[in-house]
Amino acid sequence: QAALAQVEASGLLRLASAAEAMTAAAEAATRELEGAAGFGRDGRGRSRSLAAVLGAAALAGTALAVLRLEPTGAPPATARLLRSPPRHAVDGRYLPRRYEVVEQVGARIPAGGDVRLYFVGGSNTVWQTWPDQMHAYLRKLNYTVPAGSYKHLDATSPLQAPVCDDEAEFRGLITPRIGRPGWGSWGFAYDSQLDCSDAPLVREEKGEFPFRTIAGHPVSCLNGWACKPESNQSRQVVRPSDIAEDAKMADVVMLSTWVNDFKQQYCKYKCYNGTKLEPEGIAPITIANLRRVIRAIHAVNPNAFVVVVALYPDAEKSLVVEATLEWIASINSLVSEGVSVEPNVAFVDFALTPGQDMFQVKPPGHPNCRGDRLMATQVLRTLFDRKILGRALALPEGDRARECLSSLSCGEISDKACCQAAGVCRLDPSGACVAYGPGLGSL
């Protein structure tokens, strides 16, 4: 109450100092409310009057409402309002102003709301940390990410991934995902194999195996890397109806199922029955499969926002292969154009820092902690740009974005937005820009 009176008297409701005072008031009121309701740590119920409970609830609600006030004269369109999200605990202390953020009114999910996430992909969802880093960022931005109840998950955390410098910040988070290493987009796009027909494998001496025609090309009905008939994954399926059943609970669904569509040159195009396809021939296959999954999701949950994550650059050990960046960009452009005709869909592209360790070496070709952080921040910014989220990390644009991406002297970066976009830096809990490693076990 004293904090409320002081803030009201000072007329500083919209200043950071007032916000910090209100946070303290809200935290105190919440503790009072928990105690009044009998939820003390000692587990013993306490007898408090109904008036005390309601008074504490009102205090907490008032404090939180004030914290979310817009500045006087703020335009209804996107606007940078605050340089920091609500404070978060570090070693028992609360430290403000860690990040620079952007905020807007009129978003589908305002800051403080629930964001139900669901990830569907190949190895990148279970051998990388970008889903977990995204989850952690949402929490730090004051969103709630409910655990939910799903029937068709492969994991709720990485099955194998580097140990990141900030791993403690997302360790233990429940982030639902389907992840099938080695699979192509076709493994997630069909409810049955009724349209498959047996055909002999090109350059194989014996045996016939199922293929279907997609976008005019033969595509294996088997799953797993190289579509090997003897693989224990070959007869497994992930039906789009199963994805949709889980996604009916989701606000945001991430699709990253198609990376291996464009890696078939490394297994002699066996999943295309030996047909060497150029990117222009593979893209229609990918688009058809992605759209089947998107439509299945929207059939049961039209409001689900589907994010199709871009194909990441080629890797040579831990480094970006800069010579293929133009080729990768052309592929992403084709797929983006193909899926963007669907409603409630966004294609998220991102860049990785050239000349620096951005990829894991084992397993090869997968972004490491640094790459995953860049992926996560770009997904969040796209959700903000599409007015799904009311708050996101501030990121520089244009030439400044490219400059920040390649910045190496983290300690000399004073612009927090630049640090948030740097490939080898991060903001530590105090808000200082510090070096961010590739992750233990990535090299």
C-alpha cells in the first residue's frame, strides 16, 4: 500500500522507477494472497479473513494493471515502449532491464498472456536447443508457456544437444515437440499409404518398395535417412491428423520438417528413387507436403499460427559455407512463396554469422547454441511483426542488423538490441553484453 501511495503521489506511473515499485508491491501482495489461502511453504493452512484475501488480490491486480499501462500519447501501431520486460530472479535477487524490447497494442497475445507452443520437425527439434531457447525467452518476456497435454510427442526437451552457456535458464522447461531425425517432409504429410505403389529401386538388384507421386516426381513412402527399407524407422509414420490433434491446443505451431528434402544429394537421391532433382524440382514437393500439414492443423484449429522455419545454411564442419548462401536463399524464397498463400502462416528466415563456429560438428550440419539463439530470436520477432505477440526482443534492421550479426567484441557493444542480434554474444542476467560460446560438446 505504501508503494502504491508513493507512486500515485509522485505521478510517475509510467516511469521505470514506478514500474519497479509496483513490481515489488505485486510480489508482496501475491505472497500475502498465498499465505491467506493457506499455501504457505510449511504446508499448513492458515486462517485469514475473506477481507484479507480479497484485499491482497486487489492489490496484486492493481499493481500488475499499472505495470501494463501504455505511455500517454502512444500510437496504436507498433511502438517501442519500454527497454526492459518485468524483472526476473537471479540468485534470489531481482535485476531489471536485462533486455531491450519492443511492444505493441492490439496483438493477439499481449505480454503476460499464455503462449501454447508445439514443435514438429526432423532432427533439428530434438538435437538442437532453439525450441527451448524460444520457450525461455518467452518466459523472460513475461509470457506463460503452459505445459499442455499432448498424445503424440517424441520429447519435451532435447534428446541430444550441446550444453549452452545459459543452459540453466531453460533446463527443465517442458517444450512439446515431435522430432524425427533423417525424415523428409513427406513423413509428416500423409494419413495413409493408399496412394503408394511398389516400384523397383533404381540401381538396386532386387526388391520393390512403395513410392507415391508428389508434384510429378517419385517420392518414397518409407521414412528415415535415405529411406532405407531395412531401417526401423522406414515403416513409422507421423500422421497429419495426429499433429492436428495435438495442435488443436496450440497458439503457435513451428514446422521444420523439410530440411532433409534438400539434403538428398548426400544419399544419392534414394528417397526420390535415384532421380537427381534440382531445387526447383524439390521445392514443389516440399510445398505440397507442408501445405497438407498446415491445412490439417487449421481444419481443427483455424486460429493456430503456423511458423515454417527456413532451411539453414550449408556447413563445413562448424562454419557457414558462404558459397552456397545464394542457393539456400533461393530455396527459402520458393518455399516461402508456396506456403504463404495459406492463412495464419509465416515463413521465418534467419542468418548465421559467417566465419564463426555456428554449427555442431557431431552431428554435422546442425546449428549449435549460437545458431539456435539466432533462430529463436528471429521467430519471436516474426511473431511480433505479425501481431501475434505484444512484446518481443528488439532487433536492429538493415545494414545495422548485418553489422551486429558479425560483431565479435561483445564487451564493447553498448546497444542491447545489437547484442541481442550478435551471433557470438548474449546479454547476461545483469544486462551486460558478454561472449556466447557454441556450446559444450558441439565441436
